Amino acid sequence: MFPGLSLFSNPAARTGPEGARAPGPWVRSAEGPAAPTFLIDEPLAVVSPAVFASPHSGRLYPKAFLDASRASMLDLRRIEDAYVDRLLADVHTSGAPVISALLARAYIDLNRSETEMDPAMFEDPAPGWLLQRSARVEAGLGCIPRVASSGAPIYHRRLPRKEADLRLDHVYRPYHRALEALMRRAQAMFGQAWLIDCHSMPAEHPQGQRLPDIVIGDRFGASCGPGLADFVEGLFARRGYSTARNAPYAGGFTTLAYGQPQRGRHALQIELHRRLYLNEASVEPHEGFTDLKRHLGEIAHDICAFARAQAGLTDASDNKKAAPAAGAAKG
């Protein structure tokens, strides 16, 4: 039921119901064939300005990366937002695209600025990396993570700068070009775009906080228009989930970069507690996965309807706005 982790010699396979699966650019390993770096689940027709994203659920581990790593596979996998892409597998049936990373977060983190690099990890760091320090970099979780889930170092030795350039050129930038294209398409069709960036959070918070089932992040009201966060929080609460707003997760780089309400671009982050669907020790789904997946499909349907209403659309006018999705987003 669930595709497992993969090396480049066995690219992650995605299957599903109707809708186009558009693979992103391919990155090549010297040890094996090329593999896609992201995937877009397109609806049969785009009928909503909503766009869904899962930047941390990739399960593809390049062999060269594993050869350079000193961390165990489980330790690496525990920083994934494991299987969030599969939780969103039905979302595209509501008329909105879903873009998901295929490369593992331990390889490159797509929810960071590309300059959030730890200079101490590299033999020849770029000068700009010395100027931008953040709490995420200090914690070892920059654009190229330094530590795995246990806090142990990922690498045996420092990396050459060209390795960072390769990951940015072949994985990071193509993903963000594709996400930007999806946002622009939504704006071109509907006059606005609504990004829902989906993540999962570990049971143990570094500061010892007891976390609710769901954390909604809108950067304290700065990343989306009024009403969206209240609406989405209500959708979860009505299904019995405990919720919080902006604490401890207010939104990452994606929410900051794409959430520009004054330009008709809205972004909201959803954090799902992993206890709802995942055995964190084994990084495998448990029996709660099916219910959460069903609820997320229902919630996505309501979000798509909310976004349509914000764009001034009624059900009668949807058919006039709908457009075939294939080939619409290109990196």
C-alpha cells in the first residue's frame, strides 16, 4: 500500500486514481539511472485556485548520499514528514494540484531559503552563507541538514561546495520553479492563489511542549487573507482534532516566500501530529492512517470550495473557469 524508501537504482513509484502524474526534472547518480525529483498530482480539470504542497515527504535516497552518510537509515527517515504525500493522495480529485518532493529531506530541505546553509559543513562555503544565520541552521536543519533525528551528524566529513550547488540546481530550484508555476497558473485562471503547505510534526518537541493534533501556521496573520486560518482550524476541530495557531510552528520558508496576500497570493501551513497516523519508531503508518487520509480529503474539498468562493466563483461558473491540467506547470 505504501511505497517504501528508495535508492536511485529503484526510483519511488507512485500510483493512484484519475488525474495526471507529472514527474519533475531528473537528477542523475553516477551509480544508477536518473530519478525524478518531485511529482505533481494534477486534477482532471483545475477548478480551484488552491495549490497543495508536501515538501518534506520524499523517500528517495541517492546511493552516493548514503555512502557519505554516517547516520542510520531510521535516523535519517525520522526527519521526513513520512507519507504526508500519501495522506494527500485523494486531494487532486477536488480540482487542485498537489506537488510533492521525491528526494528525502535529509538530502535537501525544500522548506528553507537556499542560503540557509551551515558554512562549517563545507570545505569552501559560499560567502553569502556566512551572512545568513538562522535558528534552523544553528540547530543543524538548514537547507542541507547537518544532523539526523537523534542529533547525530549525517556526514563523515565536510562536503565540497559543488555538492550543494548540484542539489540546488537539480532538486531545490526545479521544485520551487514548479511551485511558482502552479501559483501563477492559479492567479492567471482565478485572479488569486491559495497555497496549503502540508507537514507532519514529531511527538517530542525540542522544548518539551505537549503538541496538539494540528497546528495551523499563517505567520501570525501575515501570510494569508483573513478567514482562511479560522476556516481550516474549524474543519479540523469539527472532526474532533485538537488545534493550535502559530505555536510552535508559525510557517516556514514556503509560507513566508509565497504568502503575499496583498498580491493575491495566500499561504497556510498545516502541521499534522505524527501520532495520528505513524509509528515514529519504525516510520511506518499505523491503523490511524486511513481515517486521517479520509478526513484530509474532505478538508481539502472544503478548502477548494473556500478558495473558489474567495475568487468569486459559484458552482455554475466553475465550468467556465475549468481548464485541463496536463502540462500546465513546468519547472
